[in-house]
Amino acid sequence: MSCKFIRYDAKGQIHATGFCNPDHLDLQNLEGYTLREVNFDVSYLTDYIDLTTFEILPRPPGPTSLLDLPVPCTVTVKSLSLNTEETYEVDDGVFEYDDLPGSYQMTVKSFPALESVIEVTL
């Protein structure tokens, strides 16, 4: 017999899922994380822990444009023509980027939302 578990951090981000013998569940805990036994499938990629209700929920979709950025977030700008990359911390919902005309791939990260990739041509 085995039990399912998840390991998550103080933000509610799930870092691991697994199975183990119930007698060894306490061995799965690591400092800085919370361990929880579950009886259903959980994905560390698409689920998170709501720290208000402690429910396991699907991560919401990320933004679809640079006009609806979550606060705070990280935007990584990759120039597809120059093959360069720069990362910006956005803490006010406004992102301004001046560069040469060309095609860019913007990756937006803001937990618990899923990562978004937005293509922009200037």
C-alpha cells in the first residue's frame, strides 16, 4: 500500500508529487516546504495551493497581452532576430520596452498564473 503526497512552499507553489509507503511519509518532508497527503491526482505544473483556503486549485491562465500584466511579474524579452534576452521586474503593471524594429518573444511569469509567451513585432 502507498500514499500520494505533494510538497509545496510558502507561496503555495507545488514542487513535488509522489508516492511512498505511509510509514515513510515523514521522510519525504524537506526543510522550507510543507508536506501534504492527497487522495487524487495533482500536477506540480498546473496546480497550486490557495494559502487562504488550503484548497488545491488549477493555476489561472497568464496574460494574453502586455496590457493586462499581473502585479508583480517578470517579463523576459527575447529578440528573435538578434538572439538576445533581457529580464525585467514589473511591479506596477506597466511594461515599456524600446528597441529596434523586429520580432520579440515576451515570457511573462507571475505565480500562481501559468507562464505566458506573447509574440510582438515592432
